[in-house]
Amino acid sequence: MDRINRSVEGVSPVIATILLVAITVVLAATLYSMLDTFSADESESPLIGNLSRRDIRTLSLGLTTPSSASLEDVTVSLLGTYHDGETIDLRFEDWDEENTAHDDKYEAVWYLLHNDKEIGSGSRLRFYRIEDGTLSNMNFDEFRDLEVIMRIENYSGMITREL
């Protein structure tokens, strides 16, 4: 019978143990970071609600989650194109005592059901144009396309309305 040469070379047991421990640590760290990211996203509740067109210049808010929110946590964006091609890209977020936020040419005003600086279902949002220091109503029909986007801090997602 032929003799089998058994001179097998391999990794020493010490190096094999170190490699197994290193692989286990890397896998555990990867799994932890994936689960930590997943749980962080789940901590924010989804924002659920709608903005409905009340008339040619006013939106009405229907809010499910949360049932109400502090106005200081609310951001409203207005993106659109007038019929003449002029575009607007506005962001309203610093609301003052009159529930108003503005830039140089536009103003947004919340009309709240309660005077406690909180929006909720039934609150209304109206936009104005500022011309020569005078406010004039912004008419949604002046736009070829217009989108209103509302976000609330600590809630995931947004409420959008195309007008």
C-alpha cells in the first residue's frame, strides 16, 4: 500500500483563533449599527394629515398624527410657477406672535382655532404677497403649478398639496 504523505501546512491555532474573534467582532459591530439606525428611524412617528383647498387663497389643515403641534416646530414650503414663468421657492419657519412668517416678497399666516400657538385640525393657512409694504392676497389660480409642503419637527414625512 502506498503511504500518504501527511505534511499538511495550515494556519496555526493561535492565528486561527484571532481571525475568528476579529470576524465575530466585525459582524457584531455591523449588526449593531444596522439595528441602531433602524430603531432611530422608528422613534419618530409618521406625520399624517392633509391640506385641503378651502378657497382660492386659503388651505385648511386636517391633522391626525400628531393631533396638534407647536407652531415653532412647523415648516411650510411653497414651490411653484406663475403662468408668466416666474418661479417661487419659499420656506416659512420662523413664526412670530401673530403666527406669521415672511420673506421680502411673501408672507404666510396661520389662523388657529385656539390662541395657544398650536396648529391642529381646522387651522387655516393663507399666503400673501408683499408689494410696496402692502399685503395683497395670493391667489392660487395665478399659478401654473403650485405645491405646498408642510413638515413638523420630530415627525417623519411631510404633508403635501398640489394646487
